[in-house]
Amino acid sequence: MSFPKKGKFFPKENGYNGKDDHQTNGRFVEEIASALKRSLGDSRGGVKTVVAWTGANEKTVKNWFSGTYGPSGAHLIALARHSDEVLGTFLAMAGREELMVAIKLAAAEQAVEELLEAVRQLNRGKSGGTIS
């Protein structure tokens, strides 16, 4: 494959049509804004939390919450690391919802194990002596 002699776009046979997919990008921005609001609320405290998570400028984070712009790269990774809502939204938009189900199942298993351990400790306390 060679570069085109004129113009700034690759030939169409590469699957690139020379246009941005504004519809997908707009949906991404809206979905991430909704996920942030569900996760943290639409408040100054939520903005401050996201600033701490990502290291992004406060005005930038406000733009994410408002749906004016969306995060990219390292900021999106940081958001997904800290927010299950953002992670779930990202996976759903990528068509990988089954991964979120696996994550929730692992969390449920962990919660059941912790509950069983708490019950065992209670039973040990009852059989090992009197509880006041």
C-alpha cells in the first residue's frame, strides 16, 4: 500500500472514508457524562473527585460532566479504574458487556466469602465462650 500522491486521506479500500464518526463520538461523550453523573452526582464534589482521580484540569472535568467533551487515553483509564459506572459504559459501548457481568460475579463471590467468614467468626465466639 502506498500513500496517495494528492490529498490528505487514505484510499477508501482501507476502510477509512476521510470523515470522523461524529455520531459515535457524540454518543461516547454523552454516555461518559451520564456515567459520571450516576457515579458521583452532578456536583462540585464529584468534579473534585474526578480531578483527584485523573489529574485533569477542573475545567476539563466540568466539560466531561456537561457532555461538551469526553476524556481520552489515560484519563479514560483512570476513570474506569475508579468508577464501575464508567467501566460498564465503556464495555457496553465496546460491545463487551459480558466482561462487566464477569466483574460483577467476581465481586459477588468475594462478598459471599466475606459474609461466610463473618458467620464463622460469630460461631467461634459462641462456642468458645460467652459473649456479653
